[in-house]
Amino acid sequence: MGTSAKPRLSVFRSNTEIYAQLIDDDSAKTIASASSRDKDIAAQKATKVEKAKLVGSALGRKASDLGITQCNFDRGGNLYHGRVKSVADGAREAGLKF
């Protein structure tokens, strides 16, 4: 569950792409989002795990611009391993705490 002060960082992983959103569940709105399909991330030649880390850091930068420092991590039923872990690591390096 996410609030406006501490939103939920939701991660969706498909076979080829990865998407991350900061969601305020109280008002049912997405505060910020990033994905591996964003132009700056998709243009880079990197593995899926490296792109996942870029997605996490991009979302972390957007969150810090909005003044968000804490969130709840929602791995979406996936194991905390590989690309899901890379998103979390990238977001932590960008300043988010969960």
C-alpha cells in the first residue's frame, strides 16, 4: 500500500522489457514512472539487467525531483533476483529508501 508521503514502487517485468512506477494508492494515481522503453534507456546498448538498473536510477531521479525519499517496494510477485533486484539497486543508488 502506498501513500502520497511514502508511495509504492511497483515493478512489472515482461520477457523483454521492465517497467517501474511510483503509485499513490490513496488517490489511485501514478506519481512517476520509468521503463526500458524510454528513449534514453532504449538507445543504450546494454543487457536487460543493466537496463533494469538504469530504469531504477531514472525513477529515483524523478522521485528526488518530486521530493520523495521513501517508498514501499512491490516486486509484483517476481523473485527478488536479477532484473527486479537491479531496479531496486538503481533506485537505492539514486536516493530512494525502502
